[in-house]
Amino acid sequence: MNDFEPKILAFLCNWCSYVAADSAGVARLIQKPNFRIIRVFCSGMVDPSYVVKAFSSGADGVLIAGCHPGDCHYISGNIKAMRRSFLLKKLLSELGFGEERFRLEWIAASEPQRYVKVINQMIDEIQKLGPNPLKRSYPGAEKEENSRLRSHGL
Amino acid sequence: MPKKKKIAVYAATGCRACEQAILDIHYQVGSLTRWAELSFWPYILGSEWEKLEKQPEIDVCFFTGAIRTSSDRQAALRLRDKSRLMIALGACAAFGGLPGLVNMAPSEVRKESREETNGPNSRTREKGEEPDLPRMEERVSALSQVVDVEYFVPGCPPRQNFLWAAIQAIAFETESPVRLSFSALRLPQAMAQAITSGVLPPKGSVFSGERAVCASCARTKEKKQFKEFARPWQKDPDQGRCLLEQGFICQGIVTREGCGGVCTAAGLSCRGCFGKTDEVFDPGPKMVSAVSSTFDSDNPIEIASTVDQFVDLAGTIYRYTLASQCTLLSSP
Amino acid sequence: MKEITFDALRWMEEPVRIKIFPDGDHPRGYFQITSPREVEGLCQGRPVEELPRILSILSPAHHLASALALDKLFGVEPPPLAVTMREALLQTLFFESISWSLPGLILYPPPSYRETAPRGFRLLLISWMKS
């Protein structure tokens, strides 16, 4: 049996999806615990660098959840997030971070069930996919600490 | 008469253009031997490794080329032991360069070439005693991932002004009259001050500018929006306007300046051979964000079809920097 | 068994060493490239127009071979100025390798671009790409 427990990082927008997650907690809907939430003020605030940093630090999946198009508190922030997501998905899949590890979803404040469904589905799929490709050790991996620090410095 | 500094130049997996660039510094190369003694240079002098062992210490080592086989790694470690200062010359040594793209190649191709060299069917396994070839490593590394490096001179090949600045500042320690000219304009202030006053620049300095190439590019930047991505042969670039706005993928926005914007001046989009700027965490997502923001559309279907036209996104963005600046391919 | 090693050869594109085993009756010599560049892996998956730039880490023969390949791919004829430039590039290659001796230059005059273009470069490219 697969005893790997994935870690998903969820960027939730303050006005819609965070409220949905909160309501899901209050209503005691059943969710799997493998996620960590970061509250941002708009899904358009999530720079693709955050997503890449999440993966390079060991996250197994990343979710960005924002308001439905037309409902954004800042009018068009979620549209910007949507524009970035296509290229970002392409980049991630070319570098070996497959299809389901990164998702962009629209979740309204009144949809805690949808939030729970999305989270559980994502955790299930990533459990099947396996851990972050970077965590699989390969022979010849040396000086990991220094290589990461150096790759940040140059 | 001050003592001559000893210089070693070595190339691992590379094309030797960086070493030729040292010879290519116009007429100033004649003064090279006035202050320095070229003690170890296999490419030009044919020096053997024993010659290196006999020397007490090398002052400066210019190391070019990426680390691909075990002989490269050993050479790097030996030279690091012997040298006081180590300079990673060229994009291959500084960040992995073009050989670094092999880390992204399909694994069958890499396995096959490794087996040819290392495996039981390799051509060197004949009867009797046969010499071994050095083992090929699993992935290509930049020099900084193997040893400590003091200074970096990026570029493919490095530009003459920065190379001369590096040689003067580090190898000569400015005992010669300083002719830094226009390179000092682009170097970060701390480095330029250090060089002109005769001290060594801080460790880890990169001999290039600090801002992005856009600062030195001669094209005018107007409204940044394009509808369709264009490959270089699909469209004639308008010679006055920014290339990114016309749909070409120009990586000048995440690349260090200093080259003077020569590629964009000729009508070709920047390829990023100077590496990423300091402020950027990883050039990949930054390029993604910049290019996506210029899409002139709100419709997901249109955007999806535009994105489908991109060919080899990761290979384009990380063309010279895959080995050390792509955080998704190095271990966490 | 004795072994003679020439550790580094001058003016070689890749770090090369030569090992000779003077074995009495059967002396053997090995020409070893210690840092292959594996250009095949680099080129697979890249956009076609980048091929001349990627192969620029190799000798001019590969530049010309890639340019010819792109000509065939796009179905275009290069303008006469381009052909002259290619011919000049080809002559440098032959000068570099053969003309260290004057007899070599006389006995093996550099062929013209049009002769070698159809066959030779294709084979050159295939065999040298494997290195």
C-alpha cells in the first residue's frame, strides 16, 4: 500500500477561497490533512516564482484558488493568474513536474463543498503520482546544500 | 620589478572559445606576459599535469567548460587545491552552459551515451589491458557546484571588455595602468571601485552589469502587448521596436547586461548567455510571468492556443543556465 | 607493461590524451577524448533555427552542415553572398588541418563547397554528432 503522504501548498485568495476553506472547517466537512494554506489577497498576487520555489523546496503539489472570473475583488486579478497558468503548466511539465501537480481553480466563498472536493481529489491524484521528482535521490547527487545555495546566488 | 603572477587556464567540457577569447583581446594581449607567467595551459602550451604538480602555487586559475566526466571533476579539484583564486570563465563554467542542456534530454539518449563510455559493451573493452575512459557523470554540473569559485565571468563567449577587466583586476592586481574604459561603466559600483583602487573585488562577484539587458538595449519600448508568438523566421523584426513586443521571446528581461545588447541590435532576441540577474530567483517563472503578462487576450481558449505555439519553453529559457540556475532540476 | 601517455594535446577542441602501449610485437595506441560533448542530447527537442548556434561549439564543418540541413528543410536557396561566406568558412577548415605543410596543401587542395556539399557534410554531421 502506498504510505507516501503528499504535501500540498494551497494559495487561497482572501475574499473567496479562503472563506470557503474556513466554512468547510466550521461545517466539519471531511478533508484529508495533507495541505498547508497560504492566504494571499488575490490569486493574481501569486508570482510563478512562488510556485517554483514551492516545488524546489519539496512540495508535492501546488494549488492556486481564486474567485470566479468577474467576481474578483480587484476586478481582474484572477484573469492575470489565469493568463500565467498556461505557460507555467507548460514549463513545469517540460521540467518533469507532471500534469496534476499544479492546479488553478475558481472557488467562490459559498462553495465549501467544492473546495473540499478539489482538495481531496488533488491529494488522491498526487498520492498516486508519487513524491516530488526532486526528492527521488539519484547517484552522484553531491553537495546538495551548497548547490542549492549556489544556484540561488548565481 | 614585482613578481610575475602565475596563471593557469584549463578547459573541461567546452568548445575552447573562452580560451581563444583570452588571446582575442585585441592588442592588449601582448602585455599579458609582462605581468603574468602562463604556467599551465594545455590548449596552447600542451602542459602536462606533472608540470602543474611541480609548481608550488598558482595565483589565478581560469577554468572554462562544464563538468561532465570524472576527469573534469578531478581536474577542477586539483586546480582548486593548487590555486589561490579560481575564476569561472564563460557560461559553461559559470552556470553549465550549452552542455548543461543534456540534463533535460530524454533519458534514453543519456543512458545510451553513458553506456557507450562506461558500460560493458563500450568500445574500450578489448582483450588485454586497455585504458579506461573517465566515467561520465549522471548530470552536467557547473564549476560552482563542484568547488568554491571566487569570481565569475559570464558570456558565451565572454566579452573582451569584461575579460580584460577580470584579468587586470585579478591576475595583475592592477599593477598595470588600468585601461578599463567602458567596462567600468557597467560593472556594479562596489566592483568598479575595488578594481580601480587596486584591491580584489568581493568574493563571488560576477563580471557583468547588475541590471537587465533592457537597460542597454537600443530599441524603443512601447506598449507591451502581443497577440501571437513568432519564431525568428516567421516574421521580419521591425528594427526600432522592442522584440518582446513583436512576439519574439527575448530573454533580456532576466539576463544581466554588460554585453552591450549586441544580439538585439542585430535583430535577434537575447538568448541569456550572461545568466540571470541577482534579483530574480529563477529565470524560468520570471520569463513565464513576463511573457504571459504581454498576452493581449482574456479568453482562455485563445491563450491556450497561443501557448501551444511555443516550442521548447524550458530549453529556450534555460539555454545556458540549466545546470545551476534551474531550481527545478537541482536537488532540494 | 609500459605505457606512454601524452596528457594533453595542443590546439585540440576537446581534452584529448593519447596512450601508447609499446608491446613489443603488438604495439597499440589509443586516442581518447576524455570529455565528450554529446551534442545529440543537446540538439534533440530544440527549435530548428537554433541549430547553427548550438552547433557553434563545434568546428565550422558542423555550422555548414546545419545550415545545409536547414536549407533543405525550408526548401530555400541561399543567396550568393551566403554561399561565398560558406565557402570561405570551409576553406579555413582545410587550411587549419592540412596546410601545416606546404606539400599537404599541394597534394590535397581544398575542395570547393559545391563538390562536397551534397554528400560529404551529411556523413560528417552524422558521424561527428556522435562524438
